[in-house]
Amino acid sequence: MWSSQEEEQAVEEEKARDTAATERKKSIGHKIMAVLEVIIVRHVIYTLIAMGLLLFMYGTLDPEPFPLEASYIVGSLWFVIPALMIFGLRRKPSNYGITTEKAPESIDLAFSAFPYFLLTFAGYVTLMIGGWSYLEPLGALLMTGIFLLSTFLVARLISTKYNAFDEMKLPKEKHRNNVVVLIILLMFPILLAVALDSLSVAVLHTVIWQFIFSGFGEEIFFRGYIQSRLNQVFGRPYEWKSIQFGLGLFITAALFAISHMFSIAGFLIGDFTVDWWYGTFTFVGGILFGLLREKTGSIVASGTLHGLEAAGEGIAAVFG
């Protein structure tokens, strides 16, 4: 026979097991709700608002030719929707990577990573020379390999030079020099076009779009809002090269890749094209940018590195 003390202990253990089971179910529910939230925001709300804007302004979802200003109006949703989900719901911006704290150090990290990121530009040049496309298996696999190499090199850089990132304090002169170099890189395609007497709206549009909208816009949406929201429920239990991360990193990278593979708006107007191979290297790219966001705690480093694609694509626009 059990004593009263043993019975009480058994009851307490049973309660503890019930509580743990309830917490697990609650945790699973929170994870499912968070994943559904970011999917709906990205692929439903974003799509419906974008379609509504196009219909309101042009009376069609597929204006021909596609107006230049429409790119910026729709592209502004990369900023507007995260703002609504963060500020509108009174969430703390810094928890979503929207902060300028450690911005000088983050920009410095982006510049240190840039030489490795340049490998991806070399990949694009190789594709052009070989007459291949990154939408086809060979070209996509080549780019995936290059993005993987770039990611490993950047991670190694972080583990050696930026291991103690939170304690780093970049000298003001070094930060000023970084900003000057950033401006020079962004201006180079424009100045080159002027020197070659080939300055066009296309060149200006490429530089502005790639740096502001594709660079910082996508980073605020994906690595800022989506990845941070998922981190809240999945946590960051893993560590690699001094970078803590969780499943949110990979889910966000997958959503980033899917966004490059197809458009739901396109489906609704009868365009069922899915660029499967486009998702391979953009997934790896999403992991690279996501690791920068995790290490620095903001989207400044990932936004800067992603935005520096403007230099390479701007030069391509000059000769294209």
C-alpha cells in the first residue's frame, strides 16, 4: 500500500506530466499559427494588395508594357506590410531586426563579406559567357554551388573576425570610409554610363531598385518580419560558426525561394509558370542573408550585402 506522501508525490508527477503535455500542444499550436501567419501575409495579403493596386491604377493585372512606376508602387509593399504587422500590432521593432544599433559594425561585416559574395557575380558572368541560364538545371546547379561556397566562406569570416560581434565597436573613421565606399559602389554604374554616354532610365532604375527595394525591402520583409516571427516560436537552439539560429532560418529561406519560383498573381491571370530551378540557389542565398541577420540582430548587414547586387546588375544594365 502507498503512504499518503507517496500518493501526493504520484499526483504531483501526474500533474507535471499533464502540464508538460499541455505546454507541448500549446507550443505546437503556436508554431503552426506563426507559420500560417507568415505564409498568409506573404502569399495572400501581399498578393491581394498588389493586385488591387494594379487594378485600381491600370484596370488590369497585366498592363503592357509594365509601367516603371508600378514596380515602385508594388515594391513599396516590402516595407508597408512589415510595418503594419510590426508597428500596427504594437510589436517591438528591434525584435524584428528593425534597429540601427550596431549599424556601423553590421555594415562593416557586409563589406568584409562582399568579396565572397562577389563569387556569385562571377557565376552570373560564367553563365552569360557559356550561354547558360540559371533557370535551367546546369546553370542553377552551378549557381547553387557558388552560393554554398560563398555562404561557408562568410560563415568562416564571422567565426574568426566577428565572433564577438556584440562587443565590437567600430571606429568612426572606419565607418565613414565604409559609407564612402558604399556610395562609390552604387554610383559606379551610373558614372560608367555617363562616361560611355549610355546613361538611361534602365540603369538608374536597376541601381535604385536593387539597392532599396530588392535589397533592403526584401530583407525587411523576409529576414526582418518573417524570420523574426518564426524565431519567436521555434527559438534558436542551434549554433554554427558562432551564429545561433533555429528552424525559422530554413523556413524563411524556403519562402524566399518560393517567392522567386512563381507568382500567385500570375496563377490568377493564367500564367502557371514555375521556375523550379530558380529556387535552388535563392534558397541558399536566403540562408546566407538569414545567417547575417541572426549574427547581427538586425537587417542592416543582410540588407547592405543584398543591396550591393545593385553594383553588379547596374554594370550589366550599362552594357545590356
